[in-house]
Amino acid sequence: MNIYKLKYTDKETALADFTNKGIYVQVDSELVYADGIQAVVKIGLIVLTEGTYDENFNEITAPIYADGYHYDVMAIQDIDFGTNEIIVNNPKHNFAGYEEV
């Protein structure tokens, strides 16, 4: 099983790459996993520092986010994601039974 940690500039770029690489295929009017794709997890934006808010939920300080829009992909086959594949020291998500050591 192959686990890929990925970073894109935004969600649209990621989805376009997934479609081009055959991660997703169009079936009728929806995108579904292609053969060999076990899971795609949208991590999205990763908060590095939480924002602060007053009692009325007005923002006092804005949250700080890591660069990029993040996804995890689990696939049977090898996929070349190029520079979008990243090495993660403190993962925000793991697939059960496939935790990185």
C-alpha cells in the first residue's frame, strides 16, 4: 500500500492534478475513486497557531496557516506526484494501521 502526503497551492489545483493522474474518474455526474485508489483525505489548510476570539466570537488575532492545501492519498499503485509529494514530521492525519514511524 502506498501512502502519499501531498501539498498543493489550492484545492482546485489538487483536484485538477488528481483528475489528470487518474485518481478520480468521472462517472455520470460525479467524481469517484479510480481502480486502485483506496482513499483520498482532504486535510485542507493546516493551522499552525490558533486564532483568538472574544466572548462574542469576534476575531482578536487571526489564525496562522501552513503554506498550501493538503491531501493524503492511499493507493495500491505507485503514483508520481512530483514536487507535490512532501515529507511530514508531524502529520495531522494517518490512515489506521498505516501510521508512519
